[in-house]
Amino acid sequence: MIARLIRFLSRTWDSISFRLTFNYGLLAIFSILVLMAFIYLQVVGALHSQLQRQIASTTHRLVTDFEAGGSDRLVRSLAFTLSDEVDSDRELYLLLNQTGEKVIGNLDAAPVSRLSDIAEADVINNGVPVTGRFRVVGLDDGSTLIVGVDLADTNKTIALIGQACLVTLFVALMLVIVGTFIFRRELDYRVSSIHKTATLISGGQLSSRIPLSEIQDEFYHLSHEINSMLDRIEVLMNGVRHVSDTIAHNLRTPLTRIISRLRTVQRPGHSADDVLQATYFAVQEIESLNQLFEKLLQISEIEAGVHRQSFRMYDFSIIADDVIDLYSAFAEDRQRELTLSVQGDCHMYGDSDLLASMLANLVDNALKYTRQHVWVSLAGDGQRLTIQVQDDGAGIPASEYDNVGTHFYQLDPNATGFGLGLKSVMAIVAMHDGTLTFSDRAPGLNVTIVFPVEQG
């Protein structure tokens, strides 16, 4: 039993939620303790101050009576005070003559021989020992006047206040302990969903997500952000898996061709020219693979944001002019028309080399598939820059829009290249916080890119 209790306390203390709430509870208890001590001291001080004012006021009244009418009037005043039954059980009086003998009063003897200030002392009141506060005053005729108050009721009041403070502190302690366990249970419940989801994901279930509560508190927003992160990770993992599978396929095919060609020329009967041709073929295939890896590395760097450090404010119309000049000769050779139109301010924040590569990829694809004309238009309004590349070719079926831009995807399986051009374009657009959409121009394809002027 004791061992289980020790294990339970150990597990409880190991919980960060319990330690946080426990420490907060200790702080709350300490604050309540300080507050109770302050209230207790203030109330006790107020009671004692009231007693001292009462003694001082009564003493002043009796001394005034003595000065006005002598000892006879003082005796009559004391006799009336003792018989009026107003606080008579609390008020303590004693008048002594010049020889120290009792003249009148409800005290059997003086508490002290002489007191200049109000002080506390033990006395005998009608044969009963009591504790009181007294003031001893010497009168002009040599007699002594003692005025006091019994502290029994005051001490009872102070004891009740102390007990009330202790009960309040105990109740606060119980509430803090109960609140600590309730808060720990609630916190563990909210954290357990995150822990459970993390366990499932670590076990390979990448589609698991944290359930969102109806209350949009801090845990709701944390869970939402974690789910968004997991969505992104799942997309990246699926992309990596797709890329890995596709790379394996793209590597196996050319490597198989290289090995087959080289093994063929290894057989007897082949001339040196055959060996030279096979070597040349192998070099071309390897260079093609090297270009593939360079393209993949460039896309990875773009997606990782490596080029963000070189972002500057550029006029995209100047970049577009350079790209159009570069492809004008290619368009003339293919007997195609390539035009550029610019409207508004086309400044934007980004990497000029990547932006030029993006536009060049789009223009190159448009010139390959257009029938006659390729239009490039730029429009800036100070808040965003819109780029459109249109052609009048066969276009792309709307059902294929979601596939366009994935690694190694080519609408025409017999087309040359690696199918990474539009993937590179989409990576560049994403790095610049832009959006890319495809639409049917009928005939042809319309590619629209929208960039924010300033980087977000």
C-alpha cells in the first residue's frame, strides 16, 4: 500500500502540469497567508487602539470630576459608574487613599504601584483573577486612581479572528489542492491528444491529426498549427516518396542502356570505332543524368528558401524585356510571334535570377506548343504584380491541372526533357509568396501568376 502510494506521488510529481499548478498554488497560498496576517494584525491593532482610547477617555473624565469637585465627587462618579450596569463586567476601577487603602472600586488590589502609560497586568476582580489593561494616575491630594478594562472579551474576539484566518487558510489550501488536481487532469487530457497523435505518427500513420476542441483556446490554436505542420510534412513526405520512386525509375532506364551498350562492345568482333561510339553514348547519358540531379538540387534549394538572402526590389518589366529578347530569335526561327505588354508599376521584392528563370520556363513551354502567338503581359497596381503567359496552342485538359507541376510529370510521354520545368516554376512562385493558376484560353492555355509587391 505504501509502495503504491509512493509510486503514485512520484508519478504525480513528475508531471510538469502538476508541478506548474502546485507552484502556482503555493504562490496563491502564500499570498492568502500574507493577506490574512495583514488583516489579523490590523484588526488586533484596531481593538487594542479602541481599548486604549476608552481607558484614556474614562481616565480623563474621572480626573476632570476630581478637579471639579474633589475626592467626594470622584467617589460618587465611580459609584455611579460601577452601578449603571453598562460594561460593568468589563470596566475595572480602584481608588486608593493617601495610605494605599481601598476607597472604592471592583478591584481587590492595585495591579502595580505606579504606571505612567497604559499597560497590561494581572489583577483580582471581586476575587476572580483577570487580565486587563490599566492606567494608574496620581491625584493632587495624594490618592491614586486606577482605571482599566478586562481583556477577556477582547482576547476571545482576537482568538475568533485568528481561528477564522486559520479556517480560511485551510479552505484555501484545500481548494488549491483540489484545483491543482483538476487543472492537472484537464491539462493532461488536452496534452494527451497531442501525445497520442505524435505516437501514431511516429508509428508511421502520417495521416493522423490532433482532434480540435469546440473551444478556440490556446490548445485549439496550437493543435491547429501542429495539424497544418503535419499536413505540410505529409505532402513533403509523399513528394519525397514520389521523387525517390521516379528518380529510381529515371536512373534505372539510362543506366540499363549504358550497361547494355558497353557490354555489347565488350564482346569480340567489335571495332575500335564501335567502342568509341559506345563510350560517347555513355558520356551523353551520364551528362543527362548530371543535368537531372542539378535540376533536382536547384528545386530543393528553392523550396528550402536558400535564395531568400539575395532578395531585393526589382523592376520585373526589365527582367521580362531581357527574357523576351532572349527568346525572340527562337520564336522567329519557329515562325511564331512573341509580344510583351506592360501596365503600371512592376516593381517587386525577390531574386532576379530565379524570376527570370521562371518566366523563361513559361515562355519556352508556350513557344513549343503554341500555333502562332504567345502573349506575355504584366500589370502592377502598387499592391500586387500580375503576370500572364498565354498561347493559342492545344492547351491542357482541366483534369490535368492538378498534376501539372509535379516532379517528372509530362503531358506528352514522348516529349523531351525531365518534366521538371513547371515544378521549378511553382517552387519559385511559392518562395516569393505568389500564386499560380491555369485556365483555358480556348484555344490555348493561360498561366496567371500573382505576386505581392512586398515580401510578407
